Amino acid sequence: MNEKILVCVTVQQGCVRLIRAGSDLALKTGAELHVLHVSENKSLLGSGESAEILNTLMSLAREAEAEMTILQDRDVVGAIARHAGQLGAATLILGPNRTGLKERLKAVLPEGIELITIDD
């Protein structure tokens, strides 16, 4: 079974670097690349600017031959953990840990998933 890398993105232009980092790692390791965005809002695409950024991220994911999933869930940490577990992800890539997301994820992620934080 191929290892899987899950890149978690928000609707920020800076997340382009997360997908690129995940793509580079997938190419080096032969892993499958997956991208996930979890929206807390009812509108998955958000405002015009958010939709534009999300479209950019989706295009980049396609270029990297990655599957991109968009979920709506108020429990972002739980949604990420469930998706990573269902996917069988070996590696989870996150952006800067400004909100303590990494620590909250460590508490609920299935055992054995490596967490990588890509800082600015």
C-alpha cells in the first residue's frame, strides 16, 4: 500500500507553499498526495476572494496530481483527524502553528501519523 501525505490548507494564498512542500515530499518518497480544506462556515467557498484563493489551491493540487477534499465541519480538528484516519495518512502537513492546531491534533490523531509544520 502506498503511503499517503495529507496537506491541510486554509483559504490563504500562503497555503500554496504547503501544497508545494507536500508535492516535493510525495515525489521524493513515492507517496500519494492529498489536500484537505475544512470550512467552519456553511458556505464552503466563502467570499469572492476566498473562493478565488481556494480555486488557486485546487488548481495547484490538480497540477500536483493530488486529490483535494473540501469539508464543512465546525469541529476542524476532529474533521482533520477523521479524514486522516479514513485516508490512512502517514504524514500530515500543516502551516504555521499559530493557533495551537498541532497540539490539538496530536491529542486526537490516529497513532503513527507524522506531523510536519511548514513555517513562513
